Amino acid sequence: MKFRGLKIAAMAVGSVALAGSLATSAQADDLDYTCNDHEVCNYRLTSYTGGIWDTGSDESNYVGWYFSNGYTLNDRTSSLKNNADIYDVAHYTNSSYSGYYLYTSTNSARSSLYSPYENAFSSHQF
Ligand SMILES: [Ca+2]
């Protein structure tokens, strides 16, 4: 199990209000299979179906993570939501934030993806 939340807490040191809400979000409702505020949510199939993977943190390598329906996360995202209140998110086709990337604005979503992004994401960063 990977440890989460430390990076968010460190990033938010400059803002007491943000530190509280983001740290709580990252620890309390990550991977609860609900797309909460502050989270990016990847879905196995289009139109936000087929299993969800939700987190409020950056993730540099999707290998080892799984959708709610048990499918491996790596190279399997077909739609996504960015519910992070103030952050755009970039999804990358390779691990460590490399390869092709796709920006999704805060509080927006993509009901389907297209080549070279469909079933290709391996990391994301707010
Ligand atoms: Ca959640």
C-alpha cells in the first residue's frame, strides 16, 4: 500500500485553510469509490462507468492500483472527472508525468477519451 497525503500536506503549508481541507480529503475519502470534491476520478469505461479510481493526490505510477471493479488502473482509463476545486489536472500516458499529456480543467470532465489517451494513462498530476 502506498502512503498518500504527505505531499498534499507539504504543498499546502502556505495556506492554513487549504491544508486542512485537502489533507482531510486525501486521507479520508481517497479510494472510497465516490468522486468527492478535491479529487480526480478515473473510470474504466466511457461515460463514468465500469469501475472508478478516486484520489485527491498526485500519482506518479498507476501500476499496482485498481479500479473499484478489480481491473488494473494502468493503461485502462476511458473517462475521467476533475473535481479538484482549484486545480487543473494533467494525465500522462507514461509513468513519472511523461509521454503524451492531457489537461482537464478544474470542475470539468471527459465522458470519453481518444487516441493517444484512451486506455493509456499511467500517471497524473494536479
Ligand atoms: Ca472519493
